[in-house]
Amino acid sequence: MVALKPEKGRLLIADPAILNDSSFKRTIILLTEHTKKSSVGFILNRPLDYVLSDLVPEIDCDFTVYQGGPVEQDNLYFIHKVPHLLPNSIEVAKGIYWGGNFELLKELLNKKQLEATDIRFFLGYSGWSSNQLDEELVMNSWFITENDYDNILTTNDQSFWKDKLLQRGGKYKIWANAPSDIQMN
């Protein structure tokens, strides 16, 4: 199997080898930026017990907020598929965009002009300095796949990691069905 290189828009899948890493255990990250200087992404399969209005009271919206990663967890970030409604968005993959005009976003949400399938919010992000992600890939902490979803914003949080392991095949099929707490086996 040819190993893919990190690239904006691809998915980082946590290898089962990092089961003891509480920040990234069983995660899938959408890379939103990958340059020689740094890499940035958001964990797609870690919903928090917050909705948007819990964090931004002036927004009347009950969309789930996700843990984006361990960096800057006091900041709110978002990816979406409505760049025509949110100027200054950056395309990252297959019609998925990062950021945009937040004041306009608040207005759209309060007017109920966006659906939960249009946007996903994150507290914090996942980040790597120059060569750090490459070193983690060499250590087999991650493997990379293409983003093969029509709308990654509607993925099932519970089975997303398992599905990617089953898709990878081989030794990953065994890990796909292992309990989250391996001591419970």
C-alpha cells in the first residue's frame, strides 16, 4: 500500500499504537493546513457536551461543539460547506471550507439559515510544528487517507474511526473491534 503524504484536505487517522495518548486516541483529523512550517487540523469525531449557545450566548443555536485538539482550547473554530454565505473562507477539501466572517455567521445562525449539516464547530485545534507531523508519521502514530466523504460534516462520530480501520484492512481489522479501554477485553 502506498503511503499518502500529509496534505491539506486529507484525513489523519490515529494508529492503534497510540492508545495511551489521551489527546489523540481513536481520532480522525481533517488537515486544514500543511506547509513546511506547520500543520493544522481538527478532530472530527470527538463531540463535547456543549452546544454553541453554551459558549457564545448571543447565538441562539444548539449545534454540537467538538474538541478540535489540544491547542488553544479556549478558541472557537469552524469548518463548513457554505462559502457563498461566509466570505473570507478558505477551501480545504471537496467543498469544505475553514473560517470566514464570524459576525455574518452569527447573524445566519440566529436567523436559522444554516443547518447542522452545513457547519461544524470546534474548541481548539490540533497543530504540529515544522517536521513534527512527519516524525509522528515515521513513528506510525498516524496513517493518512483521502477524504472520501461527500459531506464529512455528517459522519457518524461513534463508528468513524472503526470504519476507517476496517477500510485500511490487515491488522487494523482486529483493532477496529477492540474495546476503547483495552483492559476491558
